[in-house]
Amino acid sequence: MSIACNSLPHIGCKLCQSHHKSLFGVLSDKEQTVVDNAKTCTKYKKGQVLFHEGTRPMGVFCVSTGRVKVYRMGLDGKEQIIKISAAGDLLGYKALISDQHYLLSAEALEDCLVCFIPKDDFLELLKPGSDFYMNLLKAVCEEHGVIASKITEMAQLSVRQRLALSLLMLNDTYGLEQDMIGEIQINLSREDLANIVGTATESLIRLLNEFKKDGLIETHGRKIEVKNKEGLLLASKR
């Protein structure tokens, strides 16, 4: 689903709350000015697509606030969610650098503020040996390794094990939110979580109920609170 998004006056990168998490955090003042002058900041509503699989990249996206799911469509027409991106994450740079069409799509999981840096301005920052260049290269290698490891590991696990492992990963790395008493909660629709795990929504709901009965999680509407990390870790191994 695509919903109209709103362009906003851009915020200087150094004033962004996620600046310290972003690859742009290592830029010099001069390079930062180039980015600030070139970028546009856009508010995406939940369900708004940042870019579609198969289209050509015109620049890169940096998430300022909110969460974005990165996915591809399987042969069965179902989404295969590859990762959840949060504040500070850079999206679309691999397709841009390799001069290929997007192999994945990106969609706002909730209202997000995302900055867009045009292709030429982004490529201007890629000076071999610079801190930004080296950090970007490291990010590419790490992400490739994580995805390859996830695909290999998940393929060998049962659905129950995949769900337990996914909940642990989401609890640690997904853009999590804290409620009034400070409890960490995973805020995903059951369909999206099923697409991460790689199972039918009905099977996911049944397993979540089992985990709840076992005292591993609590649910609050669509939100999931991990109550027993050790128990989930054990469930992911058997």
C-alpha cells in the first residue's frame, strides 16, 4: 500500500537524534555540509513505500526516526522480510554503488522521517581510504555476512526454532519501543512477523500462544514482550 508522504524542511545531520548511529557520523564538517545542502527530508506514513524492487536507485535513504521493513516478494507472492531497519540505518546504497536495480523493496512499518541523498552527492563522499568509505565497506561486508548466516541457519531450523530466534534478534536489534514502565516490546503485525519467520500467520499465532503459556513472552495487543530470553534461546536450539 502506498500513501502520500510529506516533504519537510530538512534537519541538519548533526542535530538528528540518530546521527551517532549513522554512517554519516564520521563525515567532516565540509562533507556534512554537502549532505545537508543536497538532502531532502520526508515524512512517510505507515505503509508508504520508499522504493520498489526492480526500480533504479536515484540516491540513498537514511532513516532518521521510525522503522522500515526491507523485503522481497517470493515466488508464492508472499513477502520475505530480510531485515528491519531503524533510526540511523542507510538504505539502497548497495544497488546504487553497483549500478543495479533494487533487489528489495522498503516500506515504512510506522510513521517515519527519512532523508534522501541524491546519487551524485552520495558518490562524491566515496573517497577511497576515507573514514566514510571504510565504514561503508565494513557495513556492506557485515550485512552480507549476517544475511548469509541467517539464511543458512534459518533453513536448518523448525518453525518453532525460527520464531524463538527471530524474537531474540528482534528484541536485541529491532527498533524497539519502551512503554511507561520501561518494558521492551516488539511492535510488529502478526503477518509481518510471520513473513520474517517464514511461516503462515495461523501457525505463528499458535506458536506465540504456546510461548505465552510457557512464560517466554507476554502479548499486549500486537506488541510482544520477551519475558524469558534464556527460555527462548533454549527453544531456538531444540
